[in-house]
Amino acid sequence: MRKVLKISLCVAIVFLLVIPQLAVAEDPVKIGVLVPLTGIVAQGGLEMKYGIEMAAAEKGTVLGRPIELLVEDTQVKPPIAVTKAEKLVYKDDCKALIGVFSSGVGLAISKNIDKLNVPFLSTHVMTTKFYSLHPLVFRSGQLANDQTAVGNVKGIIARPDLKDRNYYVIVHDYSWGHDAGERFIALAKENGIKIYNEDYDKAPIKTKDWSSYISKIKASGVDGIYMAFITNVIPVFAKQAADFGLQAQGIKLVSAAAPGPLELEAGGEACYGIFGASDWSWDVNNPISDKWELDFFEKYKTIPSDAAVHSYVGAMNLFNAIEKAGNTDAKAIADALRGISYDGPYGTVRISAKDNCMRNDAVLTETMAAPDNPFGAKVYMKVLETFKAEELGPPE
Amino acid sequence: MTGIATAVDIALNSLVLGGVFLIVAIGLNIIYGLSRVMNLAHGSLFAIGAYTGYTLVASGLNFFVALLITPIIAGFVGLILERMIIAPMRKRSMIYTLILTYGLMFFLDGMIKQTWGNEPRFIELPIFMGETLSILGTHYPVFRLVTLAITAVVMIALMLFLNKTRLGIILRAASTIPEMVSCLGFNMNYVHIGAFVLGSALAGVAGIIAGPLTTIDPLMGHEMLISSFVVIVIGGLGSLRGAVYAAILIGVVQTLAEFFITDLAMVIVYMMMAVILAFRPLGLLGEGKFE
Amino acid sequence: MMSDITSIPGDRPSAAPIKIFGFAAIFLALAILPFVWDNRFYISLITQIMIYGLLAMSLDVLLGYTGLLSFMHNAYLGIGAYMVGLFLIHVSPTSLWLACLVGVIFTGAVALPVGWVQVRTGGLAFALLTLAFGMMFHTIVWKWYSVTGGDDGLMGVPSPDIQLFRWTVGNTGDPTHIYLLTLVVVAICFVLTRRIIRSPFGAVLEAIRENEERAAFVGINVRRYKLYGWMLACILAGIAGALFILYKGYIGPTTMSAFAGAGVLMMVLLGGMGSLWGPLIGAGIFIYIQDYITTMTEHWEIYLGLVVILLVLFMPTGFVGMGSYLKRMRRN
Amino acid sequence: MEAFLCTDDLCRQFGGVTATDCVCIDIEESGLRSIIGPNGAGKTTFINIITGRIPASSGKVFFQGSDITNKPTHELVRMGICRTFQITSIFQNLTVFENVRIARQAHKGGSLKIFSTKRSLKNVSVDTWDILERLGLQDQAHQEAKNLAYGDQRVLEVAIAMAGSPQILFLDEPTAGMSPGETNHISRLIRGLAEEISIVLVEHDMDLVMSISDRITVLHYGSIIAEGLPEEIKTHQMVREAYLGKDA
């Protein structure tokens, strides 16, 4: 009897905790922000959050109503991310979802998008599966794997110091890594770039000690490495490779992903000489970019990163689309997103009406010692080449 | 590169990897052997060691000075944990201490993240250690060889301590017949404290030497905890010599697996453990041989 | 002599009417809930709580009744879920019951050899081995890209109709239908498990928990019964896994991680070991709190850890049965 | 005639120490055999080996003609070899009734009836009740075992052992720490049992041993130094030396 009472009491308490939250204020337009704030990529998630917050602060209102951002931590775990997305939509009544890091998380949310029935704009996934995935799923920000591969292959051909090398391909073992590796290998072969291992190496994401892989690369006698790693691992790998003297022996590193600025700072000199295509670096010179960098640094006291700028531009595209749609209906916003464009720090970013994914210009960068700069950065990504959106594709 | 050079590379890599596993696992085993507590927060102490080392070196100290200070700090953290959290639980069943230290692991990892942030850290090494040394045709990083030397020194020192000093002999006795030791007038509390301080200090040493080998990030302790479990379960719980064999075995198997089949390296290690335990349920050397 | 049998101590009479009534009332209340309160978030959250409640309850069969600790019981939820998902994708997208049966049997088939190795070692090694084997399954699922979808997880799992004999009563893709299905399955599992732990078989498990050596010296084959207990727990976890994949339509390797395993352990602790209600309530509290804390702070691990430490230090028996355990502790 | 239970050169070493040294012993089908010896003589080790608690280093144990050396404990119990422990070993959090009931159930079978109630094993309950009455524990049947008086816990342990319907019962210092009254109670109990089954008693209380034993075996440094009737042992020269030193 007492047990039953106790249990009913517990149930009652739980319900009491639940019910007050049901009252939902109608006034602001709520946008759900899904970013990783814990786990290995938390720093990137934080920068994404900053970018979106900055956009919201600049934009201020949409449809005459204030923008309210509700931020949830995905922990880079798909099931948690889906639960959080459900919470943002069902409980908090968010009209759109933005953010995400990792293809797995992005795809898991997309799988549930029919149920959630809100537009979902990803600013940080590279998988090519996002092309024409779902009428409510969009990408604005971060080059997709196919675009990166084009950028890197074009970059390698354009640069005498990268051309005519034999490349060893090593990727992180998950869908993005596989996709990135395969795209690069296919394109490289078409363009006459030599690939040492077409059945590329797949390293577990948790790999900390890279010595076995480095020994393997040493044993292969290549003079170039193409790597597709989660960004915070790039300096780790570069540093360990440098410890074994790879870079000193003239081996060049080309990366499928752009490392974050704090990661580069941590890696220091070992990160010099990593090449890679990306859509932005603070070395990009145009008035919008220059102003944005300073504003961002002023506000968050951290070196402006590409994760932040993608999310900023993505958020701007979303807010403008809501404005254009004239209401917060999911379908209306989605229709407005198709074909929308925004002139931001890395030029015009247009969301293709054909496949819901963005097209924009990009750059090839090399990391090296930074010149004097307001951010106090010691390492930076120097812009070597610029590519037009049409060059990167995919064709529409 | 020649085959010999590659073989030398692999051999050295396995020893370096096995060495780090060994120091962490021995620390865990000492704590278990002497106080019968399986400290699941041991991996976090390893991470604390690495971060402490990073902070000390970043603040301008020489790496070798930091190498001496880090274990003292890690040992001190171990002391606080033992007194505040583990000691009150000593009388309760093993399940509670396991769960308690599991919680402690999450707590410490969270604290590490809050203190040092998420981005990876690197320990700056003295210039000479950044060089490579040519051995039989391969260029091998000097600091990895230094790491190997440090591992050897730590292990020899530990062996001498346990076999040659009075205190060490008492500790060994305490692991098998605690009643006897308390009869001789030694307070078992001090033995427990000593075990935690020594074990944690070893985790700290492992942390600072693993720092330059890998990356320092808040999750570094997790993987290490699992690996050191595999080591002590294969070697035999509480068996120090078993840990030595198991650590080297796993270092070799993991390195070879990463070199030749890449993808399934860790699966191979776990499979090997399952097979060994199916035939020797108490590990290679059996349970509780504290020597 | 015979008259004494009716009042045999230590063997509680089958459920008292009040308990049956309480159980029925809670079941009915939960059954009509989605029809009176149409909030998909909370319906979905309660579904999740019930699934994890079942998983926590299965862990409690091990921890609270057999005295064995499993750090990664979620691995068996994962195995069940993957198998059901794979069956639905590759074999038959409509055979719900067959898929679940295959998933649960497969979970048992995997758990059997693992359990056989585990019970051969001592109590502590058993616990450490659950961690190591759990990590092994996690790694396999994570690396076997072509089958499991690797890090991306298993996607595109169809939502079959729920058929009873020849009638279609719902679809697992509908949040309310999956909620009701989960409710019924969890209730059945609860009743059956309660029956089992109060059977002669349950008495053997309890004896092993209380005193393993003595149990062996009254003629119980301790290893074998530990293995049976383990199998029971893993099969229940497999059932939870089947529900999980039907509910989420997705499963990824992180569901099988050590972090997730710690969560399940905490549910049991929060609710109270050695009572079947406890873990269910513990799951509710845990999932709700987790939802709360992770929204409020990015440093939620600190609080998670702190809660575990405080629970073990000051409230080792959780919410349910706190009173009786406190009494026992004082006497000890 | 085939021996009921016998050992053949049974040895056990711990590290360098030989705790049981080539022991050969024959135990009869009924009656009370006591094993005595000074502290550290290896008495407990000896019965630990026979009952399967620790493996033998060498030698054999035979029970009713079959080799039972190093067999798993639970199989030995099923063959009718039961024991009690020097340090009380009972199911602390279970009731007295449940303590004996589980032991009886293990003997009678039915442990795999996963959907029945415990009450459905009727004859197990009846037998349990009989055992409790015989040992005078019926009034405490409802209590949790850990709340019993120390002496009653020792009796409970005998009850648990008896629930296995033993053919041979090893009692390891059953009277240790008991009051004279309790000792008296248990010694009468043991004597009574010895009329039906074979009992092996390890005991320090010499008066008790001398008064109730049928035969006595004396162990010293792991080997048998004497065996015989109580009167013979009392006057045995080597036994006196073992207990009192050579000068006695």
C-alpha cells in the first residue's frame, strides 16, 4: 500500500514538473539551434552558435516579431539530436531548425523531418547525401564533399608544388570520411593525379596515436597525403607526422576539411603547409568579410572561423526566407529558401532551387605563420587560389 | 623504406604504446591489489596528469621538471579522492564502489573540460626531443625513445621499491594478508592511502608522457581506461607481472592490427581478450599475484 | 503440519488486490493519456521512458536480483534494435512480429557465448568484462559500415503496421500507436518478470546475490544460474531494443556507447535496485533530468557525475524501497 | 569392502607451504568422526579439498567408489556431501525459512520453474518446515537471518546443510563462539544426526570431541599422526607431543 502511494506521489511530481511548461508564449518567432556543445567537436559547435547568434542579433526581427533562438546540445549523437529536435519542435514550437555538425546527426534529423514538419537548414555537413534529400532539408554553408574534391583537385593541378605527387589517402572512418575519400580519388584519377592506395585507409575517429598509420605512410614512400579528418584531428595528425619527420622529408599534406583557428593555434608550427579547399578564411579580402571579422572578434573574443561564418550566412538565408515567405508555415519557408541568396563575407551564397543545397565561391588555402592581425592569431590559412561557384558545381 | 626499417618502426611503436598502457594499468592494479577498489576514475587521473603537464610546460617549466611535479599533483588529487569519496565506501559492496567511481569519472572529465576547454592541447617539448634519430634506416622521433626510457625507469623504480624497500615489502604483504599487516601495527588506512597516491601518481606520469605522443583532450581518459582494463583483465586482476606481459601483448597486437588491417584493429584486441579469457578465466597469471 | 503451508513465511502470496488495482490504474491512466493530452513531445518522451525503463528493469534483474553488474547493458538493446532494423530493411518491411522475434532470438544468441565467458570469471572481472565486450560490440557496429551503416547508423528502417491476427490495429510510424504498443509490451514484460523473480528460479538468483559460495554449497550450479539470469536480462534488453528501433526508426552506435551504458546504470540506481518498479521510475526521472540539464548547461557531465556520487554516498537504494533499506543499514 | 569416503595421498601446497601432506583417511557410512589438531594443522584445508572449495595439488578423493577429486562443489552437494563453514555462511537478507527452503529446493529440484510460485513446490515447503522443527528454529522462521542470535545462526547453517539430505556432513567448528548452553544444544543435535548419517567434525573443544566422537583423527603439519577411539587418542604419545610440545 505504502509503495503504491509512494509511486503515485512520484508520478504526480513528474506531472507537476511537466505541466507548467505547456503554456507557450506566441509572440517571438522561435528558431531551434542544434549544435554540439559537448564531445570532441564542441569547439566547432560553439563557433556555430556564435555565428547564428550574431546573425539573429543583426537581423533583430522577422515578420515584425523578435527572433528567439533556442539552443540545444546534440552531443554529436544522432538519437540525442533527434530527441532534441522533437523537443524544439513539439514542445517549444520552433518554426525552423538550423545548425548541426556531423553527417550522421544531419541525416538522422532529416529522417524524422516528415514527422517534425519544419524546414531544417544545415550549416555544417559535408555529405553529398544532402543533395535533394527532402523538400524540407537544406544546406547552406560548408562545401559538400564533391565541391571540396573539385576544389582540391583543381588546386593540386594549379600548384606546381602539389602537382605530380603520389598521394596517400587516409580518412576518418564514417560516412563523411568515406565519401570525401572516394570523391577525391575518383576525380584525381580523371585528372591524372597519382593515388597510392585506392582502397584508402580508414582510421577510427577515436584514434589518438597515429604512429602506426604514419609508419605505414613512411613505408609506402609517397610524397603527398590526402586526409579527410574531423577538423580537430588535423593538427594532431600534422604534429605527429612532423614528429616522424614527414613534412621535413618534403611530404605535402592536403586536407578535405578546413581546421578551426583554435585548433591551428594549438598545433602551431606543425600545422604549417596544410593545403585545402574551403569557402572562407579570414585572409579573404573584401569589405564585407573584413568588417564581419572585426565585429565577430569584438563580440566573442575568439578568432573568426569558417564554422562561425557558415552558420552566420546560413542563418541570414533562413531569416530572409521567413521574411520572404510572409508567415512561418513550413512549406512557405521551404519554398522561399529555394533560390534565395545572401551576399556575405564569402560572396554570394545561393541555395539552389534544384537540389536545396548552396552554391558559392571558394578558396584554396595553405596554413602558415600569420602576419600581424587584430585577432592575435599565430597561424592562418593563406588564400592561394580562388574558385568560382560554377567551377565547383554541381551543375544545375 | 626497407622492410627492416618498417619492422623497427612497428616494434618501437608497439613498445611505446604498450609502455603507456603498462604504467596506467599498473597504477590501477596497485590500487586494486592493495585496497580492493577498482577505480574507474583512473583514466581521468591520467587526463589530469596530461593537462597538468601541459599547463606546467606552457607556463615555462622544463619538460623534465614538469615530469617530476605532475605525479606529485596527480598523487595529491588521488589522496583527496580517497579520503573524501572512496574511504567512506570501503565497507560497502564492490558494486557500490564501481558505480561511485564511474560517477567520479564523469565528474572529473566534466571538470577537466570546464577548466581546459575542448580544443586539443599539445605539450611543447625541449628542442632536442623534437628531432628524429636514424635507427636501421628509419627516422624515429627522439621523444618517443625518451618515453620508452622513462617507462623503463618508472618500472624499474617500482620493482625496486616493491622488492627491496621495507615499505614496499609491507605493501606486498598487505595485498595478500591485510590482517597480518594490521596485526603488525600498521594502519591499513595508510596502506589504502598509499595505494591511491602511488596509483594516481603513476597515472599522472603516464599522462604527461602520453601527452606528446597523442593529443590532450577531455576524453583521452576514456579510451585509456578501457585499454588498461583489457590489460589487467588479460594479465590477471591485481597481478603486476601479468600486467607487464598483457600490456606488451596488447601494444604489439594493436600496432600490428592497425598496420595491416587498419579497420578492425580494436575489434581484434577485444576478440583476443575474449579468447584468452575463455581458456584462462582468471587471466594469464591468475588473480591476485601482487608481485 | 499441513496447515502451516498456507502461512509459509518468506513466500508472499500472489499479488495483493491493492497492488493489482494500482497496476491496472496506472496502466489505464497511461493508456488513455494520448487521447486526452495531445502533446507529441511528451507522448514521445514517455515512450522513450518506457523503453529505457524496460532496459533498466532488465539490468535490475542482473544487478538487484542476481548481484551482477553490467556496465553496458545498452549493448544488448543495440543488438536487438539493429537486428530488427536489418530484418525490416532487408527481409520483410511488413512483418513486425517476425522481425521482433528474430531480433530477440538473435540478441539471445549473441548474449549466450558472451555470458558463458563472463560467468567463468569472478564478480569484479564479470563487471569489467561487460565493459570490454560492450565496447567490442560498439566497435563492431561502428566499423561494419556495409551492414550497420557505421557511424551514420541504420537509416531508412520502414514502419510496419501493427497486426493482431488478421486485423491491422495501427502503424509503428504513428507516435500514438507506437506509444500504446510500447505500453502494452512493457506492461507484459513487467508482469512476466515479476512472476519470474518470485518463482523458485528467482529464489535461486536471490540466493546467489546474497551469498555465492553458500549457494554453491547447497548444490546450486552458480555459473549456470548466473548465465540464466544473464540471458533473461539480455533477452529483455533485446525486447527493449525492438521497441527502440520501431519507435525511433533509427539506431546508431552511440546508443551502444559506454556513456549510454552509464545512463542505464544510473536509472537503476535512481529508482532503486532490487525492485522492479524502481528502474521504471528511475528511467523517468533520469530522462527528464537529462533533458533538463543538457538544455541548461553544456557541462552536464559534471552534474551527471555529481548526482551519481551523491546517490551512492547518501541514497544507495534510490527512491523505491528507501525506507526498508535504511532500516537494514542501520541494523548492519 | 569398498570404503564410503576415502582419500588417497591427498596433498595441497600453498606456495612453498604444504598444508595437506599425503593424507589417507577412511570414513565410515555413519557415526561421528572428529578431526583435531593444533592451530594450523591443516584441518580446514583438508575438508576444503574434499568438499571442492579448493582444488587438490595431487592425490585423490573417492566417495562410494567413484573418484570425486576436484569436482565442482554443486555436484558434490548433489551426491550428498554437505558442509558448514568456520565463519558463518548463510543468506543474510533472506528469512530463516527462505534460507532452508532454497537449500531444500536446490536438492529437490524445480528451480527452473520460472513461471510458478515458490508455494507450488509443496513438498519443498513441507520438508523445510520439518527441518526447522527438528532444529528448533520454527519460531524464528519469519526473521531475517542476519537478525538471529549468533548461536541460532550457527544452527541455521546446520539446517541449511541438512536440507541437502547429506550422506556425509562436514562441520567446521560448529561450536566456535557459542555459549555453554548453545554448545550443549548443538552437540546433542550432532550426536543425533550421527546415528543416521556420517558426520565429520572439526573442533577445538576437546571435552566435546572426547564425549561425542566415535573415532578421532589427529592432524599435525598437514599429515595424520594418529587415529583411533577417543580413549586411545587421549593417551597417544605423539598427540600429546603435538599439542604440548616434545617435553611434555
